[in-house]
Amino acid sequence: MPEPTAEMYLPHFVVKQKLTMMVNRYEVSESDDAGNPTRLMAVAEQKRMALKEQVTFFSDASRTRPVFGFKARQAFDLNAGYDVTDESGAQIGFFRKDFGASLLRSTFHIEGPGYTGTGRERSQLVGLLRRFTELDFIPVHFDFVDGEGQPLFSVERKMSIGDRYRVTVPDRRIDFRVAAAVAVAVDALMSR
């Protein structure tokens, strides 16, 4: 019997970061098979130096209608957990950065309806280079797998100036909103 499909499933999308003085802005777009953006799905903002991490995703650039988001359960916690919520505030997923495992290679744990998994940087060498150099343009790849090692989704930043991530979601249980929240968190929390 096939696994149930998430309420909002997208097989692939892209996340593009735009830097401003006070906030990080992200555009999340559905993409074609080649990774080219086709339809804007959400715009997100992350306030820098906030006491309690929170990112809100809006329906468009006017930022008038929040459609989902994630928020830290606690302030100043290196292993903080983040609830992913839908437009009404109902929890649709959860993730946390594993601080201990992330010392050598960034590692996240995720949960959602019908799945749990772990995501980590594909290359420990790249993880170490990121930590000990100022090379912000090197590629970063995260693979998220379930307990049996089956792929849930991947987040890949190509070598470039400016952050642009391609997210591929082979597991139909993964809600687009959870994968988008984790993709933005990978960028926003990577240096911590």
C-alpha cells in the first residue's frame, strides 16, 4: 500500500536568499525538473539577532498574509527545537539542530506526520571548510533520511555568490511547508 501524500506536496522547489540590513529574506518557488523557478510559493523573513528565532512565510512579496512558519521552542538553546506551523498555527512538523553532532558536520532531526528522520551535510570535509574558512560560496548539500536510510528530501546549495538552494523531495509524506522551513533553517542556522 503506498504511503499517504502530504497535504501540500511538491517534488522540487528552490529557495533564494536576499540579504538586507535588518532581515534575511527568502523567496521559495516551485521549480521545473531542471531547477528553474516556475511559481512563487512563499516569501520568508528572518530578523537578525532575535532573542527567540522565528521565521514567517508569507503568500507573496506584499507580506500581508502569513501562510506558515517556524519558531524556536526556547530562546538561547543550542539544541533548540523548532515547531513548523500552518496558516492557522497548527503544528505540521518539528525539527532541531543537533549541536553535538554539528561540531564536525551540521546535523538536523525532523519529524512530521508518519515520519522521523535525520539530515546531515553530505561531506564532512566541506563542513570543516565552512567552519574554518571564509569561503561562503562553496556548495553545501544536506541529505535527510528516515530511520531505515530511505531518502526523505535533500537541500543543495550550488557553488555561487548568493545563496540559492535546490530542494528535492522524493518522499510524498513530506509537506512542502516543512521542507521549505527546514531549507531556510539550514541557511539561517548553519553558522551556529
